[in-house]
Amino acid sequence: MDKSGVRIAVYPGSFDPITLGHLDVMERASRLFDRLIIGVGVNTEKCLLFEAGERIALIREATAHLDNLEIREFHGLAVEFVRECHARVMVRGVRPITDIQAELTMMMANRRLAPDIETLFMIADGELAHVSSSLIKQIAPLAGDEELARFLPPSVVKAVRAKVGPQPEKQPAK
């Protein structure tokens, strides 16, 4: 909560690209807080499909229906960004099997760096709990738009397709 009594949370990530799992967490977190800030991280060590500005535009389009959302680019530690936003809660979307250990380790490190900031873990809807941006990058060159639409907002399918090339031609059934 900031000094005016507004409940603020920050959801940091790379969102490269934003998936339906990310969107699910954003929608649910936006109902819990007066203001939700999406922090689009810039990490020069990651091999990214989209530049930060492109990721921000994709998130803005996918979340246009959420009126209490703000999207910002950030560099450096997520916990420092949360502090800069005058928030005390960091939202983390987790996949139940693959992310827990790494996220717990990060949460404990963040607690040492900023004991005044709490981490709220949110698991994406069951049908989306396995989806990751890395998975999207792996399957995008092989999957058609219909398959990608099971994991991505419609506008993001178009953007991914523009980056990875035309969808593969369907092979006739034998």
C-alpha cells in the first residue's frame, strides 16, 4: 500500500511473449489490488524474441480491458523495481511443477534484499499451468496459428507469426 492507501502490486517478468497464463495471472491480480504494475524486464543475457517496446505494446493490447494496470520497462533487480514503484507486494506467476524450486530460491533472496516486500505466488489456471514463453518459442515455428491460439492472446499470435515466419503447411493425412 502506498502513502495514500492505494494497494499496489508489481508483476515483473520478461513476458517474451505474453501468454494466456501470464494474462490469467494479470487479470486475477488486478482484481486483488487497486493498481497492478506490470514490469517488463530488460535482461541482456536472455535471447529474446521481442524488444522491450514490442513486449509492452503486446501486453497493452492484451490487457486493454483492465483499467487498473500500468506497464513499465525496468532494468536490474525486480525487487528494486518493486520498491521504486512504492509497492510492497511482488506477484509471481508459477507453474506448479517446473517453477516452484527456482521461485522459492528467488523469493528467499529477495526477502534478504528487501524484507519489506512480500512475494505472492499465483498459479495460472489449470489448463495454462504448463505454458511458458520458452515453450512458445520452441513450438511457434512448427505450430499453426490455431495451435498457438491455445496459448497466446490473438494479437500475440500475429506478432509471433511475424517474427518466426509463416505457419507450416499442413501435411495431408496418410
